[in-house]
Amino acid sequence: MRPELTYERYGNLGGAHDEEAFDASLRAAEATVREIIGFNEPETETQQEAYERAVVAAVDVDVAYGCSGGIGEGLANISVGSFSASFEGGTGAVSAYQADMRRAIKRELAGSGLLYQGIG
């Protein structure tokens, strides 16, 4: 079972942001960690702590990117109401946000047995 990270635990594990930023980023962070661990579940206390550290690292990356969950990165065109913008590089490649999230998460999960090794 995956532990639920509280703001208090986030701080105890070295999280560096306020509770509002934590709350805004937690969902994106947990989703990205789940994506990386696949069907693996933390079973031991060591794995649970590795999972929590990975979520903390992902929250911190998400906050650094403005609590956006990477929204808008890598898009070629975006329209909101009457506002429209075009961006270069909407190639579908991994964005800087995604690369930084994955790197931070994998660093915390290395050696834990939680990194997904299947086909996917």
C-alpha cells in the first residue's frame, strides 16, 4: 500500500516549500511517481520511505516549475478564450519539466526495488 504523504512528513523528509505549494503540487507529484513505479507497491518500511522521498522530490520539482504540473510545456499552440499563442518545439519530445521530474524521482527510488522494470 502506498503511504499518503502529509505536509508534516514532507517537511521531515526535507521538503522546502510551504503548505499551500505542497498542496498544489502533491497530486502531480504522486501521479508521476505512480507512473514510474508501475505495478510495484512499497512493501517494506525502506520502500515506503523511498516512495515518500520520491514524492517529496517530485513536489519540489513541480513547485520549482510554478505548481503547473508542466501544463503548457511542449505545446505548439494554445488557446484560452480569445487569447491564442504558438510556441516553437511542440514536437512531443520529453519536456524539461518531465525530464526533471523523472530524474528526481528515479534518484530517490534507486536501489529500492520500486523502479518499474516491465514493458510499458
